[in-house]
Amino acid sequence: MKISIIQQDIVWADVETNIRKADAAVDSSLESDLYIFPEMFSTGFCTAPEGIAEEADGKTLEWMKRKAAQTNAAIAGSIAIMENGLYYNRFYFVKPDGTVAHYNKKHLFTYGGEHEHYTAGDERVIVEYKGVRILLEICYDLRFPVWSRNRGDYDMMIYVASWPITRVSAWKSLLIARAIENQCYVAGVNRVGNDPSNEYSGASMVIDPYGKVIASCEDGVEMSAQADINMDMLETFRAKFPVLNDADVL
């Protein structure tokens, strides 16, 4: 499976402009089976979502469905959603046939006040796509390895993020750690640019189960990068060196 990680600057609270940018980014990327966008890629990381969050069937999800069908590829990324009077930081994974899976962010970023407005999810979500089992995660989740522990139920993790430049060294280190300790591929997709609170450098990357970075985006640059998810290699590695068999029981 070929994936594209799309590192973008996000125009604050401007859904129409950001959807146009996302559409153009897919069109200008190499052909892939899966295109991944950063956290809240249609608005920026809005900790106060009132007046900004979309309905669950809003414009951004509508575009994701349309683009997935047009490209015959999956589209993934998180959106600020309002549903039944509650707000969620929701990661959508949209398949070409229109099937939609979603994960509501478990670990809300209390340091930035996210917990004051959003409702936390309580369910791990794994999507199977083209023979790869994919765990969906969002930004701050990266700091909590117990939540993302591989129970033998996934082959790849995706972290979509708005991770500021001041803590980017932690972002890079933790992504590699998650790949090594869980014997899986990890795709980390972060934004670049500025919002009212922070500056972002990106450092988006794909890491293989050995902890090697196999694709990456330049710091501070809007761009995409591609990587192949090689299931034969992963299965051979796990069989030869079955680390997960010795994992602590949770």
C-alpha cells in the first residue's frame, strides 16, 4: 500500500480555503492509496469550537467522500465536529467506496484548554484497508503509550497533529518509539505555519517497524511525501523477532 502524508499550512477557521488547499494538495501529490492530512485540517486546532465546528455531515466530510471516490483512494484527517450538542475532535478515515470510520480523540490537550470544550472519546478504532490494520490516533495521544499499545490487532498507526515547534523534538522521538515498541509502521502528519497561539514546523514522517524514517517532509514547507507499507516485510520481522509475545499484560 502506498501512502501520502500531506503537510500543510492551515488558514485559521477558513473551511472553504482549507478544503481548496487540501484538494490541490492531493492533485499535486504522487498517486497513492491513502492521503493523510493533519489535525483539524479544515480549520486549524481550535480549542474553542463554538461557531467553527461542523455538523457531522458537513462540508469537510463531504469533500473527503467526494475526493476519495474521485481518486479511488482513502482520505484521512481530523475535524472539529458538533454532534448532539457536544464537540469532538474527530478523526475521519474515508474509503473510496464511501465507507466512513471515525475516532474521537481520547486524550484532550488540557494544557491548551481542549478539555473545556470537547468531549473525549473512549474507544480505540482500528480500520482495515488494503490488507493493513490501521490504528487512528490524534496528536496528544502520542504521549500515552498504554492507550496505543499493540495488542496484536494493528499493523500501522496514524497520528494527525497540530504539534508546535517548541516541542517538536518530543514529536520526533515519540513517533519513532511507538514504531519500535509496537513493531508497526507509524505515520505522523503535522501542520506547518502559524495560528493565534503557536508556530508549527511540521516534521511529518513515516517510520518503519525497525524505527527507520522511510519518508519525511521538510521542516516549515507545505509538501507531501510518499512511503510504501510493506506487509510482507512486517510479517517476516514479527515472525523472526516476536517482541509482542513478551509484552506486559494490560
